[in-house]
Amino acid sequence: EPEVTQTPSHQVTQMGQEVILRCVPISNHLYFYWYRQILGQKVEFLVSFYNNEISEKSEIFDDQFSVERPDGSNFTLKIRSTKLEDSAMYFCASRGGLASSYNEQFFGPGTRLTVL
Amino acid sequence: GIQVEQSPPDLILQEGANSTLRCNFSDSVNNLQWFHQNPWGQLINLFYIPSGTKQNGRLSATTVATERYSLLYISSSQTTDSGVYFCAVGFRFHPAGGTSYGKLTFGQGTILTVHP
């Protein structure tokens, strides 16, 4: 069964460093998402991506964040200069297309980012 | 504003008991998903259920979209059912106007503890 994959599973970095979190969405999906979950809190939307551009972003997704789909399979989230408060679990998700039957989102296993 | 509220926030059961978790939402939806977050932090997709009723083993879910709520039923609970259960909703329309690009808004979760 197709699944969303994410690498690495755990990333430890120093404050101020750049990190890139990688995701491989399900191959025929068209919409891609990043969410994050700070420890003990609910999951929060960061950004959605469709047709090679950002379609929606939250207030959290400031200039320190960027997303890219560098090829036909990968979807990346870059944090340019990490802060302590960026420590969280980051989830990638994808969904199929415009028809209502394709609204279900499929989530990857997450990348736990720890900023020291 | 857009809201997703889950109840109860905490639930403690003895093994074998049944339980009902509730999710209330504030607007029309085209997506509603129930997740179980396992001890490793992964979001396990239980149901995609924007309307109607579904069953999968000991778990079932019902969404009454017109009344803006969804219920997750767990029967004959087991210790492995312990964890956090999240309801996540995709609203049909963007609060600023127009069609939503499908971002999910998560509830705060219900922490379920099942004792042997």
C-alpha cells in the first residue's frame, strides 16, 4: 500500500543552523502539507502546496521557513536559522486531487526535530 | 472563528470497557479524520469520515455533518488502545473567502488510558 515517507526520523541541530526535512508523498497525489506538533500540544498546520506553489500558510510559517518540490517525488521543508522553539515533531501529508473522494490526507511518520 | 473541540480531554478506563469520544466543529466540512497517536508520536489514521458511519473491528465512527459533530466509539478496550486520539477537520471554505485548499484543523485531543 502506498505511504508517505519522511527522513530523517530524528534530527538534532544547534540553534541558528539550517535544517531540511524531507518527505516523499504518495506518487499520484497533488496536494502536499506540512504540520508540526510541539510536545504535549495539538497538531498545527504550517503550509499547503499545490501546482508548485504555496496555496496557503499559517502565521507560524514565517520567512524562516520555505518549502520546495525539487523533483517529481520529494517535498522538503527548510528552516533557515533554527530557534529553540522550533523543536517539535514535523509531519508531512499528501492527498489526491480535486474530487471530493480525494480529500483524505495521508500522513508520514514524522521527523522529530530537537534544537539545542 | 473556526473551532474543533474534543471531549473529554482525559478518559481512564478498565480493560474491556466501552468509550465514546466526541468532536464538535464549527462550520461545514469536506473532510473529517480520526487519528490515534502512538507512543512513538506517529499519527495512525483510524477513519476518514466526513459523513456517515464506518466500522473497523472494535472501532467505529459516526459523523453527523448537519449537526457538526463526530463520535468515535471504542468497544472492549485494550491496553494497546491507550494514547491520544485526535479529530481533524477540513473546512469546506476558507475563512477569508473561497474554497479551502484542504488544510486540517486538529482538536486538542483526548488522552485515553486503559488499565489492565
